[in-house]
Amino acid sequence: MSIIPFLLFAFVASITPGPTNILVLTNSQHFGVKNTLPAVLGACIAASAIVLISGAGAGEVLRHYPLLRQLMSGAGVLWLSVMSWQLFRAPAASLTSKKPPRFTARAAALLQVVNPKTWMMALAVVSVFAPESEHALRDVALMATCFLAISVVCLMCWAWLGRAVNRLFRTTVAMVRFQRVMALCLLISAWAGMLG
């Protein structure tokens, strides 16, 4: 396994905007970085487990049964569309006492299961970077562990960015506009994953 290209791929896959990144940012904006850490860990552990599961053979099942993949993607897009609507209608963060529902570790982990971006990333990791060797499962486990470390760092960057939003957007109107832009980004990223 060539480690540097894989690490670069893991970084790009984790840092680029997607549904999980946007929800981590928004949760951090409302509840703070410390309270967002469980969601970050839930998402990262689940995504790493999907890399491991894909390497162990489940990726082949999805490749051979496109209807199953489409059903998972459809459920993910539906769930993300509802979350996007809730975010779009939410009151401004930290300028009001009412807060939207929290993005929990469980929700973050379940999101990875239905997130097409996560499965496509895991399939790419296994097909491009996993070597054909007698220790393939060990190598995939190492890749999943490396992916876990990189994705935690990347999602924490999104959490810190979410905390900074409250300092940048100081009026209720600016905060509501920002949240609506994030809601639209969430919706677009969900549908782009489904249609891509």
C-alpha cells in the first residue's frame, strides 16, 4: 500500500464539504465544540467501520446489488432533506433560547450508513488503495485506522469553524442567512451524492 496517496485521499474525502461536515458545523454553532465531539467521533468511527466492512467484502455486495445501494441512498437523501428543512427554519443560533435538535453521535453514525458519499469513498479506498496480498484484511484495518485519525482531525476543523461563526455573524438577520445558506448546502450535497 502506498501510504502518502492514501493519506491525501483520506484528507480530501474528510475535509471537503458534505452532509456530515455541514451538520457538525451547525451543531458546533449551536452547542459548542465540546458538545459536538460525540457527533464527530460517531461519524468518524462509523465511516472507518464502513471502510473496514467494504474491505471485508460488503462493498462487493453493494456493487452487485445496485437496488440495495439506491434504497440506502434514497433513505439518506430523504433524511438529509428533512434535516435541511429543520435547519432552514431554525431560529438564529445563540441569539435565541430555542435551539434546534442536537446532532448526536448515534445520528452521525447512522448518517454514515445511508450517506452515499461515505460508501463511495469506502469503495474507492478498497478498490484503489487496498493491496492484493495475503494480509489484505490487516492492510484494510490499518487503512481504516488511518482514516479514523485523519477524519477526526478534519471534522474537528469543521466544528471549530462552526464555533467561529457565532463571532462572525453578530446580528440575528446575518445568523439566519448563514443558517439558510448552510441548509441549502446540506440539501445540495445530499442530492449531489444521490445523483452523482
